[in-house]
Amino acid sequence: MNDSARQAPPPSALLPRRSMVVCAVIGAAVMAAIDEIVFHQILAWHHFFDRSTPAVGLVSDGLLHTAELLALVAGFVLYADLRRRHALAPAHALAGLFLGLGGFQLFDGIVDHKLLHLHQVRYGVDVLLYDLVWNAAALVLLAVGAALAVRARRQVRS
């Protein structure tokens, strides 16, 4: 491979928005995996759907796991395509990863836990502290992602 083939692509060839969206999908899938592995399996605090029998809860976990794996595969295929075309904007991709992590966490904490009542973080305890920590972690991840996105946008402009 000659030296010109190894040079970084010009900034105009990069796809910042697509890089951010693709990595947000990966981030959401990773957070779904962490939730499913840690809270559903290891700690056994809840299932994805706890408003029925334990068997239904287990099936719902399997469906969540399937969706998470499909999102990971799709995200990494799209990520590989960006890399192959030398169009990945790394700063935007990192921002997207954190936005996806925090976005999934906040969606789960607000929509799944509180609005739809699919499950709680934990049962048999006062859930207020768990809810506060769960959603605060989401907000921290989203804030990091937003700060990284602003920094990435400034890098492109300069």
C-alpha cells in the first residue's frame, strides 16, 4: 500500500452525523447488555417484563437480549462500513456512544420503570434511591455525550 492510501481522509469525507448515530445505536445496545447481564441475570433484581409469571419474565429477557444483539451487530456492521470508507468521525462517534449509553439508561428509567411499569430496578426495598441513582447515572452519561458532541462540532468548525 502506498503512502497516499494511508493518509487520513480530508475532513469533508467524514460523516459526523452518521458516525454519531451509528455509535449511539452501539451505546444503547451495550447499555441494554449491561442491564440485562448485571440486573436481570447476575443480581436477579428484575426481568424486562415483571407483570406476569417468572417464565414470561424469562422470555422477555430473552427477547431483550435478542434485540440488544441485533442492535450490536447492525451497529458494528455500520461502524465497519464507516471505517472501510474512511468516513468515521472519531470524536462524533465517541459522543454518540455516550449519548446511546445514557439515552438507553434514561429511557429505561423513565419509560420502562415509571410510565409503563414493566419492572422496577429492585423489589422489596424503597425504590426512590435506586431510581435516583439509575436516572442520575443516565444524566451523567448524557452530559458526557453532549459535552463530547459540542467539542466534536467545534473541532469540525475550526
